[in-house]
Amino acid sequence: MFSGSIPSSIFNISTLQVIQLGKNNFSGHLSSDMFNHLSELQSLDLSQNQFSGRIPTSLFKCKELQYLYLSYNQLKGTVPVEIRNLTWLTELALDHNNFQGEIPPIIGNMSFLGVLFLPSNNFTGQLPSPPPSLRWFMVSDNNLVGDIPSSICNVRSLQGLSLFKNNLVGTIPQCLGNLSFSLVDLELQMNNFHGTIPGNFSEGCSLRNFNLNSNQLKGSLPRSWVNCRDLKLLDVANNNLNDTFPHWLGILDIEILVLRSNRFYGRIDNFEVTSSFSHLRIIDLSHNDFIGYLPMKFFENLHAIRDANKRKAEYMIDLYDEDRFYDNSVLITTKGLELQFIDILTTFTAIDFSSNRFVGQIPEVLGELHSLLVLNLSHNSLTGSIPSVLGNLSALESLDLSSNKLQGRIPQELVNMIFLEVLNLSQNHFVGQIPQGNQFGTFSNDSYIGNLGLCGLPLSKKCDDDQNSETHPIKFDEDDDTTRELNWKFSILMGYGCGLVLGLSMGYIVFTTGKPWWFIRIIERVLQKYITGKNRRRQGRKQHN
């Protein structure tokens, strides 16, 4: 990796056609005359450095320029209208800088432009009309206003449209359904779109990623989505949609389904097709009005969560590879020359059915989802006891069963969840001694609030002999050198495993545009839990001695 200033002698080589200096640590201002002698320059890559200042005006004299990558720097100012001089420009990437002002409307006249990447700047004004040649139109995370221009309907080869995190309004053009033969990724979340979702997705639809999170959309889900056979990610969270559960999507190989915070209603426990949703690994139905029993057949079909740990974690490939595709893309920003949207790691799994009106018992089949990392069934009306088979979920990071009507003892088998970082069993009717051992030694009183029949650590209420008799805390002989060495090795392995799993979990965290409580508590409490657990072990050794 190089640093400092770029040697000025480079810019005196008049026959130079390619400058590839990306992914270094070069810094300083780009002088206004530095490209005066490079009339044959065709490709310029200065991305991922620390350049500051404005785009040099001399750059627009390089009329043979086809590829211009200035991403991930500290450049500022406006994009000069002189960019129209670059008539052969094919790919333009200015993302992750401090550019401001309007995106020059003249861009719509650049007849060879196929890739336009402008995310994460401070652009204002309205979306420019895209040129018909455009394939990737990415302007997310700016301050753009107004409607999506109707001219978008003329871009027949559009593969990626990312407008998320702006202040766009109006309705979503119906013609986007007609573009679905080429369109692979559609990111419209975090705007102010209203009206209904386009419903004209014909056979041959190529969509893989469709994100409408956090808008003001209403109506039902288009049944024509069944024509999008490659659909992997569907996120319509935080809208005003009113519909029943989309069982009909079960014929697709969809992997991520997020319906959170809408007005979905009805039962979901009436599955007929045994293969429905077998590829699903993230499902979020929280904050809706679903009723009935938890769907046992649905959980039985989640084969991807049973063996997710056998699947390779894959990321998106480089930004400018023509063969790239958006497989389970999410809203993550990376520091590399990749797309702003990278794959969710295929090892992340989550089930969130919280804040609905589910009743009945927790199905034991959940204990067979061995790769599950997040389970949230809180704020329902579930009854019965916690199935001891949930202890088989040894990879689980977060378990929330709070605010239900559960009762009985907390199964000792739950201590087998050695990666558990968040536990919330509050506001139920549990009784008896709280299990001890492994991660259970790190949870605070907050995990058990509202269960008056519980006793034992971390609560101040002590258990009597009858309550103690049915629990079997895991104990180690601290005086045994062999055991102590095994404990030391186990602690290292457990710490490494927790860190790895939490790191992989970042995909879904950014994917969910909100801030899920379970993740926030993981981050806020992990250090506190580690210190608390360590102090308790030290105190225990002192008392033993």
C-alpha cells in the first residue's frame, strides 16, 4: 500500500491510457491541471484513498475517458457540468465522498453511460432522468427529493436501482414491473413513497432482491411476485400493508422474508405444501396482527435453518464485474471496491414472531433448528412451559420469550446454549430455581423480571430445599489442574466462537433498518456480562479456598 502524494511525473506521460491507484493511502488535493497532458487516458481509478478537494477541471479534457472511479475519498464540491465532455464515459463511481448540489441533468444525455454510482454523498434536488443505456443506477443515502422520473420506464436494460435513504415521494412507477425481466435489485426503502406496490410482474421476472422497508405503502402484496422465480429477499417492513400471510410465496426459494410492522392478519398455521419456504432462513413477522397457534408445519419446513452451518458464507463480488448479482443483498457499507450492498452471510438465521396474538404452546420442533441464532416469540399469549428441547439450540445468540403466559420451571437444558448473549424471560409465570452454569451466570435480574415464583442467582430471593432439589448446576473443581486447563481451553474456544457468530450476525442487523432490541443489548451488554461473569468466578474461587 502506497501513501503520500502521487508522483507528478506520472501525469507527464502523454501516452498513458490507464491509471490504477485505488486501494492505497494516497492523500492531498488533486491539482486542477494534473490531467492536462493525458489526452489518451481511458481509465482512472483513484478510489479508496484520502484525496480531498474538488474534481480537477483538467479531467474533463480527457475525452477518451471511459471509466472513472473516485469512490471512498474526501472529495467535495459539485459535479461540474463539464462532465458532458466525457462522451465515451461508461462507468462513473463517485460514492462515499462529500459531494453536494444537484446531480447534473446532463447525465441523462450521456449515451454510453452504463454504471452510475453516487451513494453516500450530500446530493440534493431531484433525480436526473437516466440515460437509456444505464444498467446500474445507484444514488442511495443522499438528500434527493421529488418523484421517480417517468423516464425510468425507458431504461430497458436496468439491472439495479438503488434509491434508498433519500426523501423521495410519490408513487412507485408501475412500469418497474415491466422492467423486471432485466431488473435484479430494487432498493426503495427509507423514503416517503405512498400508494400501492406495482403488481405487473410477468413470467420471466429476474428480481432477486426487493426492499420497500420504511415507506407509506398500503394495500396488499402483489400475487404476481410468484413469477419472480429467483426472488431471495423480500422486505416490506414498516409500511401500512393490509393482507394475510403470503403462503403463495412458498413455491419460491425465498431466503429472507420481512413483514414487520404492518397490518398483516389471520392465521399462518394452515400449510398444505410440505416444501413451502424450505429455503427460508430469516423471517420477521413481528408487530402485526397474526393469530392462532404457532405454525408447526411451517417450522418443520425450515430446512435451511437446520443445516445453515454447512453452507458457505459468500459475499458480493467486486463492484464493476459485469457478472455480479445481488444474492440476498443488504444495506451494508464496506470499505472496499465492492457494491455498497453485499450478501448477507448465508449462515445467519433468525425467527421473529413477536408482538402478535399467537396462542398455545411453543412447538418442540423448534428444538430441531440447530443453526438458529435468533428466536423472538415475545409479546404474544403463549402458554405452557418452555420445551426442554430448546436446549438443543446450541448456536442460539438471542432468546426472547418475554411478555407471554408461560409457566413452569426454566429447563436446565437451556444452559447448553453456550453462545447465548441475550436472554429475556420476563413477564411470565415461571417458578423454581434459575438454572446455573455457562452463559446463565452472566444474565442480570432484567432477564427474569415479573416472574414472582423464581429464585436463585442472579435474584436476591433464595431457594428452599424443595426448589433446589430439581436443578443441577454445572460445577467444576477449581483445584483440579486438568479441569482448570480444560476450562481455560474451553473459554478460549467459546470466546472465539461467540465473536465469530456475532460478527457474522452483522448482516441481518444492517439489513433490518431499525435497531432490533436483541442486537443492541448484545453490543451494550457483552462487555458487562464478561466482566460480571469473570468477577463471579473469582469470588467463587476465593470462597472455595
